[in-house]
Amino acid sequence: MFYRETGQFKTNYNADQAIFPIAQDRWFVTAVILIAYSIVPFYATEYLLQAVLIPMLIFTIAALGLNILTGYAGLLSLGTGAFMAMGAYSAYKITTAFPELNIIIVFLLSGVSAALVGIMFGIPSLRIKGFYLAVATFAAQFFLLWMFNKVAWWVNYSPSGTITAPPREMFGHMMTGPTATPETRYFLVLTFCVVFAFIAKNLVRGRIGRQWMAIRDMDIAAEIIGIRLLPNKLLAFAISSFYCGVAGALLIFSYLGSAETEAFDIAVSFDVLFMVIIGGLGSILGSFLGAAFIWLTPIILTNVPHLVGLEIATDVQKHIEIMIFGSLIVIFVIFEPAGLARLWSIGKEKLRRWPFPY
Amino acid sequence: MEFLHAITVEPIMGIAEDYIFFGEVVISGLLTGVMYSLVALGFVLIFKASGVFNFAQGIMVLFAALTLVGLIDFGIPIWLAMLLTMGVMVALAFVIEYLILRHLVNQPDIILFMSTIGLAFFLEGFGELIWGANVKALNIGIPEISMDVGGMLLNSFDIIAAAIGASLVAVLAIFFQFTPMGRALRAVADDHQAALSIGIPLKTIWVTVWSVAGIVALVAGVMWGAKSGVQFSLSLIAFKALPVLILGGLTSVPGAIIGGLIIGVGEKVAEVYWGPAVGGAIENWFAYMLAMVFLFFRPQGLFGERIIERV
């Protein structure tokens, strides 16, 4: 009843090719963005901003990146954590070397450096496929983290081996560092997330995205119809690593404040992969839903026993949490292998005919 | 210049000067390699028979070892505890087939892969919930004495472990080659549909491979557990087995063995002779780099089946 495209006629090609051709989708997305910018930061508690929304948005950016690589170009990667680390450490090096440089530019440059590393580790993807490639990307994961641990240059020779986000100012507000308010950091992360999501959405529905999808579905056939594999696969690696790199930089500068390489270990790579698969491979919306699901589930699992007044020993609770999390993944994969994005589109179909389904 | 000297000349000099020590390094690498192969074998068995990349193999090793130690702590004699643990692993195979695999027939590989990651999480929590998360010693009565073989110091435990690993591989090879079940397994690995159409029960096959993989995991768990204690980090040897796996080829049992030996030796030699020049602890990534270089030339691994693609 409310969600019908009936009567929405397109009179020119531009309208027909708009990102959201259905008016309701347009309103919905606009409303969500408006609420995220205007209402959320003023009513949300500091805990909600700091521990839930900011990391969730950051991981959404990383999930967008991995979704471009795995969901659209069909290249399975388990090195996400390392590419995020590359972004984080580059951002730290750049901003300590050029303190005057605008922090946005620092983030973008760190994304570029992550992209270069991504291209390097993407070169084997032309010959190596499937799980062989996935395991090969572990090489990036282990090698890069080892490098950040061993080469003191990356941490400016600090004996503790940690990198700390220095305070940086923009438009008269502290953007990073200990004095930045959660609201400012939320705005920064949100802006990155929204802009990157729009860029990704446009990339994947254009020529580049279609080439990626052709490669994903069958790379030999794609090659035969004239799609050049190497540049396209490397481009997918580059853009994906760019997203991951920016996400990694934001993770340190806007969320953790300071960190060692442990913040980017293999568990992070897997978490982002979960987000992409649970959310839906090859779906921009899915990256948002997946990131929310994977980030919120452990938080909910940790807090539920307290809320219902159940007192369990911490280690037992930790084990039960892992068990439930694992079972949830299995159950999810069995019942909806196409992910949350698919559930969403089924819901939209139902809503179209509601309340008189036939 | 100094760095160049450190990575080109010095290691070679080191090898040439003390070849007995080099022999020791190579042999200890070979023995570790057999241990890696044991873990990689579990992956290969399941991948061969069902096309599932079983990420939970590492956790299965930990789970089997935890169960064994837990049973021994109850005062059950070792041989009985071994049998009981085998029973647990077979039961686990039934449960996995019934609850997970059966529902995922015909799904894309990555979905099956995901489900095994979920399984890995579950088993990790489950094992530690029941048996506790602290480090446990596992003593199965294999002597650990140093022996002098031709001037080289070798550990008797490593040799016995390697022998057990080798005999396990031999048994598996015979099982695959000469038993009706083994033939059926190979048929399923070749072509699911064709195997089904000549009446091979897919479900029985899956339960069998997961059981065999579980028992292999138990052997690996016993060996690694006796060597370094049963603890969570035991499951991380899966990350050691992965490069072995892709180096040897995901579908090849001999590949898992040869791959294990290459990785074992390569990583030991690199760590001892090249490690100091670049700051050490290169064991973590060296195996992956080595595997990647090999894959450049043979994308399906050394012994993997050639991937033939048609449009």
C-alpha cells in the first residue's frame, strides 16, 4: 500500500537511471541520513555513540570495501585486517610527518597507500583462484603485521610499539585525539561512511561494476567478451583496499585512539568477512546490515544476562557467547544464504502488496 | 650494503661452515613438516570428498585433544580414553552432517566455508566450556630423549611423531586405494552427481570423511598436545597447515605430505639463517610467501588436480 511504484512514470533517461528510481526509496534514504545527522548525535548517549555507532560505521566502510572485492569481483580475500592496518599506520606516519595537513587529506592519502599495497598483493589473483587465493591473501595479513611490529620506523621509533592518534583540528573543532568529542568524531565517521557508500553504489552500477560482476560470474567468459582481467581485478583490489585503509585509519583516529598491531589481527579480517556474507554478497545495503548485525550481536549477548538478572562467571559467559555467535552464523547461512539484504528485499516485495496479498 | 651482505653471503657461509648444524636444522624442519602434514591431511580429506574447505579443522584438533585430556583426568586409562575420544569425533561427524551439511547441499563454496567458520566458533566455545580454558599437559608416554645420529642431535619424540604420522598416511592411502569405501570416496570426489546416480550414498560418505578427518585431528592433537601442551593456541596450527595445503594442492593426500616437508624445512632454514638479518620471527609469514611463489607457477598447487575451465 505504502510501497508501490504505481504511477511513478519516468519521462527521461536520467530519471530512469537514478540511483533510487522509486520515490519511497529516495525518501527513506534521505530520512535515514537526515536522522543520522540531526537527531542521533543530540539524543544518543555517549556510550551509544562511542561504543556502538562509531565502530559500526567504521566497519561498514571496511565491509563496503570487502564487498566490492568479494561480492562484486568475486575475489575472496582474508587480508582485510592487514589492509586496514596499512591505512592506520600510513595515516599515523603522514600526519606526524606533516602536522599541518588537513586530516581528511591524511585519511585519503592513507587509503591510497593501502590501495598500492592491495594492488601488490592482488597481482597473484590473475592466476590463483578461489580458496587458493584466499589462503594466499593470508600472506598479506601475516607479512604486513609482522612488518609493523618489526620495523620501528612505522611507529616513529616509539619503544612501546603503539601508534597514538595525535590531536588534529578542522573548522575549529578537534577532529581526533583525546580532546575530540564523541559527536565530532561521529560526524566525521558518518560523513566518510555516507560519501563512500554513495561512491560504491555508483561504482557498482556503472561500467566498472558490471565488468566486475562479469568476472565474478565467470572470468573466462568475461575475458572472451572483451573484459581485460588484470586491470579490472587489480582495480577491485585497489578500491577495496582504499576503503579498508580509510576504515583502518578511522578505527585508530576516531575509535581506539591508540593501538598496536593486535587491533588488526586475523579476527578482524574474519569479522569483516562475516559482515559481508551475513549482510549479503554483492549488496551495498548488505554491508550496512551485516556490519550492524556482527557488531551488535556480541554487545547484546554480553549485556543480556545482566539485563535479565542472570549472574554468570565471566569466562563461562565468554564461552557461551562464542557458541551462540557461531551457531547464529550457521543458522543464518542455512536459512538465508543470500544474507540480510535478501531478507530486506523479500520484505519490500511483501510490503508492496500489503495489506491485500494475492 | 651491509644488509645485502647479511641476506646473501652470511647465510650461505653459515651453511657451508657448519654443515652438521645445517643437517640438524633440515631434519628438525622435516620432522616439524610431518606434524604440519598431519593437520593439512584433515583439510584435504574433507575437501576431496565434499568440496568443503573446512575451516574448523584446527579447532577439531584442539577439541579432540581437550576431550582426550579431560577423559584422562577422570582417571580413564589412555587407550580407553583414545577410543572414547574417537567415538566422540565420530559422533561429532554425525551431528555436523545432520545439522549443517545436509541443509547446505548445492550452496556456493563460500557459504559452506562460512558455515565451517561458524562451526569453529561453536566448537571453540563448547570445548572450553566443558573442559576449561587453561593449559593442560598431555603425557602419553613417548620418551623425550636426545639422540646422537651421525653427529646430529635429534629428539626421539620428534622421530616417533614423524613415524606415527607416516604410518597414518600409509593407512589412509591404503584405505583410499583398496577398500570399497575408499573407492566410493574417490568417486564422490570426482563427480557428486555421477556418484549419486550409481547409488553411492552421499550422506554416508560425508559422515565417513568427517569421522576420518576427526580421527586425523585426534592424532594431530595428541602429537601437538604432547609436544607443547593442550591450549587454545593449538587451534592456530591450522594457520600453519593452510600454506602446506595450497602448496601441495587442496585435493592431494601426497601433496599434503610433500607440502608439509617443503614448508617445514623452508621455514626452519629461513628462520635460522635469514631470520636474524630481518629481525626474526619470520616463521609466521614465510610459509605463506613460499606457497604464493609456488602458486605463481602452479596455481592448483604441486599435486592438485589441474583446474580445467570451460565457458
